[in-house]
Amino acid sequence: MRHLTQQFIDNQWIDSHGQRRLAVTDPYRQEQIAELTAGHAADVDAAVAAARRAQPGWQALGGARRADYLDAFAKGLTARRGELMRTSAGNNGKALAETEIDLDDAIACYRYYATQARALEARQGRVVEHDMAGVQAQVFEDPAGVVGLITPWNFPLVTSAWKIAPALAAGCTVVFKPSEVTPLPEHALAEIAESIGLPAGVLNLVHGDGEGIGAPLTAHKGIDKISFTGSNLVGEKVMRAAADGVRGVSLELGGKSPILVLDDADIESAADWVAAGIYFNSGQICSATSRLIVHEAVADALLDALARRIDAIRLGDPLDEHTDMGPMTSARQRQAVERYLTIAGEEGLSAVRDARHRDLPAQGEFIAPTLYRDVPTDSRLWREEIFGPVLCARTVTSDAEAIELANDSDFGLAATVISADVERAKRVGRALRAGSIWYNSEQVVMPQASWGGFGISGIGRELGPWGLSGYLEVKHLIGPAG
Ligand code: NAD
């Protein structure tokens, strides 16, 4: 069993001030695999102080030199590929193919922000065009300062890469708190920082829970900006904490994303996309397309095809390469999803496939893939994020009705449109209120395209140049020309 009772601060492993210990578990074997410090406000103080000392030097290094470190991060992750995939399968319960996606997307992200860091250095001080005679204006983009980064447990390597890579590229220094549920994959980031000789204090990793580290970090006046990915409940607390001292905040929160299947769709490929959109990673994806909106002309055929897909999904050991779907990442998340299944029973929802009617593996925090049809729009299952393999379907009779139903949500993270007519799919997609809209595809993520949501799905955008600008402050230098 591993003992993660030390924090990585100023490139040293320092005993946490926290006395509380948390159990880190393998959700398939249902056994403890590590003990973790819950952290302490004094750990945050030390990490913020180290990051503040390091920040001017890291900024002065310039984007091109910082880029070399980001490339080294990508290489460090690549070198530990097999080990990290197994660690993630064990700690997250992800099937191996899913751990590979988490890792590959993270590596791509570090590489992308290396190129962005070089481009940032090349454009510093560029002259701005204007119509004021005899005046020169230059624009500089400075780092926001010291940033606090907080991540959830569902895609540990990628959600942390989306923050750490642009923050370091921008010249910010970092205090990073991984999720206490899945600290093992992200723990490796501190080891990689150490092995590539990242200057001391640039990346500080503090383990702990919301009480031990999260709340003290978001309240800390030495933090210039907080970037948070997680639940809406905690996101609101983070935003309130950031208001004190008017510090920057970006929030990547939950989703209840729709998938629209139009009446010209090829049923078999539509069923593949729908299944991938909700059952991938056991439905524990913020952008899971958990509301199926299908034209009534093709609804029965699609639901039949989906039922066949569900029956073919192999539940089992995440480390077995034949497994399609692993357990939920924690007993807590399994229980949270089971509460929704109980509500579905109380509401009398009609199940095409019901989690409770399928044999489960002998061990593990499993929820079987589930599909309800004709779900009322006021059902809690239609409106709330479940974060599990539970799909709710409704039928419509036109594209306009499908768009209206899709947009009738407080969330606005992602959406998918399936149609044989690409132009029609794009037209419908363009009318949807979401940050990422896929047509005839699902969950396609690339570091060049933005990530983030409308409405209560969050504030700000990660990835692409937008992700970098979240860690930059723009300033203009203006005076007589020549
Ligand atoms: P969570 O909100 O419970 O925890 C997220 C992080 O916040 C953890 O590291 C946790 O320790 C920390 N935390 C808890 N209390 C805190 C506090 N008071 N102050 C500061 N930090 C605190 O979320 P979770 O259960 O880990 O993750 C699931 C949620 O994350 C889902 O709602 C999902 O949609 C969302 N998510 C969103 C995205 C996105 O990109 N929009 C990506 C992944 C997950």
C-alpha cells in the first residue's frame, strides 16, 4: 500500500501538517490501495509561498524555455505510459482503453501548450495598429501570477493537463490539488516535475480533500486565480471564495448534454454514437450525452439497436483488455447513481434496459448500463446530472422541436447531432446552446478546440488559445512613436 502523506512543495517532499488520513481505493477489487493525507491549511501556506517565490523567475525565463519543460512533461508521461495506464485502471476503475485516452489527450495537451508558449514569446511587445498619429501602442501578455488548480476524479491526467500546461506556458506558477478519490495518476506529475528538473516552486502538488486543501486554497489571498473543475455544488463555493479579494476564477462544471438523432439517420451508426456518448467511462463524463432526443419515425428502431449495444457491453476487471466498462470510480458514486435509479422507480419511468435487472460481476462498484424511454421533461433524471451510465430518451416530430428540447436545460456543456445530411446536422448543431457540438461523431476532444460551457456548466474556456488567455493579463504600453 502506498503512503501519500507528503506534499510536493518547492521541489521537496514535505510531511503534511494534516493529521487526518483518507483511504484511496481500487473500485473493482474494493480494497484500499493507498492512504492519503487530507491536507492542512499550513500545507497550502507553504505551497503558495513557494509558488510566489518562483513566479518572477519562471516568467523571466521566457515562453521558449518554458516550452522545453512542457515538452519534457509530455516525454515524462510517455515514458511511464504502461505504468500510468495500470495505475489509472486500478484507482479509477477505467477500462484500459479509457486510461489510454486520458493519457494520450494529456500528452497532446502538454505538447500543444509548448507550441503556444513559444508563440507567446514571439508575439510579446507587438505593435498595435490604430489611427492616432505619432503614437505607438504595444501589447504584452503577462502571466496572471500564482494560480490554484483543482481537479475532479473522472479523467485525472487530462483534466489536470488542461490547467497545468496552459498555466505553465503563460508563466504562472501553480499550486495543484488533485482529487482525493484518484490521487495516484496525478501524483506522478510531481515525480515527473522532479525528474525533468523543473525549477523549484513552479509546480507544487498538495494532496487532500475539500476541507483540508480545497477550501484553504480557494480562500488564500496569495492565489491570483483559481481554476476549478468539478461539481456545481463545489463550483459555487469556489466562486464565492474567489469574490473575496476579487480574484480570477474559471469553472468547468457539470452537464446534461443532449444527443439529437434526426429522422434520416443511419440507425446502426447512430446507435454506436449514442452508446459511446453515455456508456464510455461508465457515464462518468461531464460531457456525456445523457439526454437522447430522437425523431419518432426512427425511435423504436434506434432503441432496439441501443438495447442490443447495451447487452453486448462487457462489464468486468478494468485491467482485462476484453472489458468494455469498469465499475464506478467509488462506492460513493455508485450510491449516488443508485439513488437516481430509485427515483426512476418511484416516478414509474419506462426502462428499455434496467440496471437492476442485469447480473453484475461478483465484485466491484458496478452500475449496469441503463436506458429509459419517454422520460417526462420534469423528471429529475431528465434534468439533473447523474454522472453514471443512465440514458434518458424522448421523441420529437421535427428538428425545431428537437432544438427547443435540447436547449431546455440550465446546463450547456456539449451536444451531438446525428443525421445522414451533414449540412442539416451542422445547421441544427449551430442552433444548440453548448460549448462543444459534435455531428456524426462523439466526445471528440483536441487541444486546439475550446472546452467549456454555457449556463451553469461553467465560466471561461479551457484548451486552444482561449485556455492560455485564461492565465494571462493583457497590458498595453502607449506613448510617442519613435
Ligand atoms: P467535486 O466538486 O466533488 O470535487 C472536485 C474537486 O473539488 C475535488 O478535488 C475536491 O476535493 C475539491 N473540493 C471539494 N470541496 C471543495 C471546497 N469546498 N473548495 C475547494 N475545492 C473543493 O466533483 P467530483 O465529484 O470530483 O467530480 C464530478 C463533477 O465534476 C461532475 O459534476 C462533473 O460534471 C464535473 N466535471 C466537469 C468537467 C468539465 O470539463 N466541465 C470535467 C470533469 C468533471
